[in-house]
Amino acid sequence: MTLNIASSLEKIVADPALHSRWLNTLSMLENAGAKKIKQCEHPVFVPEEILKHAAEEARHAWYLKKQLKKIGSGLCPTYESPYLMAPIVSSRYLHRLDITISRYLRETFGFRNHDLKYAAYLLVTYAIEVRADELYPIYQDVLRRNKSSISVHNIITEEQQHLASMEAQLQKLSDRWKELCEIACSEEAKLYSEWVYAVTKEVPAVPV
């Protein structure tokens, strides 16, 4: 799917209407991530690292929205379906992954209540950061080749830092953290394939 998304991104970046919806979709996904983090917070025991992570994900969402102005004015004002690519699949992406991982942690490891929320947060975030570490550089490379004024370089740097942070926290969560990460990434890969397929179908003249 990496080759397909790279080919699709060439078409997307070349088309202002598609590119604006792509940026808005990324912004929506980043914002969804920030909201998920806040939902996983303990009512009173909130580590600084979680506050930092939620703030940075929200800032990524804002930054991507801001980049829309480089394409044109008044583009994609909301996260409503007409302003997104693959709106149904995109809007359910993170939620479906969270449900799958939470069910696995509850049934296999017996996590409950806040411990379940926290463990799911770590694993879902880890899988998403692994994906971001792959997808954003591909997008950045396409932007560079097309001499676009839009850049996601700063997001790439911060997502790499997030990934390292998640690994450190997961090591404290369980001795089987590598196994858990593999499962989380495997489940995310299924959803990513569906998402890439749905996005690619909206791009003209790109084989799926």
C-alpha cells in the first residue's frame, strides 16, 4: 500500500481541491488523537507527558488547518464529510483501533477501568505513531518534489519523539510490551489498508 499512497499523493498534491481535503483529513485525524488522549486521562493523576502529548497533537491539527491557507482561502472550514477524503473510514479509523485494542487487553490481560484506558492509550498511540513515522515522510517527499510551500517537517520530528516516549512507557507497562506492540501494529495495518484503499478510490487515474 505504500506505493499506492505515494502515487496517490502525487495526484493529490497536484490538485488543490483534493489537496485541501487531504490536509483537512490529516488535521481531523490529529484532532481525533488529541481527543482520545484527553478521554484516557485519569481524573487527577495526569502525568506531564500526557498533557504535552495531547497539546502537541492538537497543535498538529491546528497547524495542518493553517496550511490550507497556502492552497486558497475559505477551504474546508469544518470536518464535515464533503471536506474530508474517505470521510466514513477516516472518521472511524482511530475509534475502531481503540475498540479492538481495548477488547484484546481486557480479554487477554484482564485490564479494567482506568488501567485499561491507559494501556489502550499507549498501544493505540504507539501504532499510530509508527504509521505517522512512515506516512508523513512520504507526504513530505512528495511536497518537496512538487516544490510546494506546505511542509510537515516539524510534525515528523515531534511524531518521532512521541514514538520514543511511547516505547519507554510501554516498557514499564508490561514485560511483554514488544508482543503487545506487534499486535497493535498488526491491527492498525488492517485499518490502514482499508483507509488507503478508500482514499485512493477518490483520486482519479490511480490504480487501486
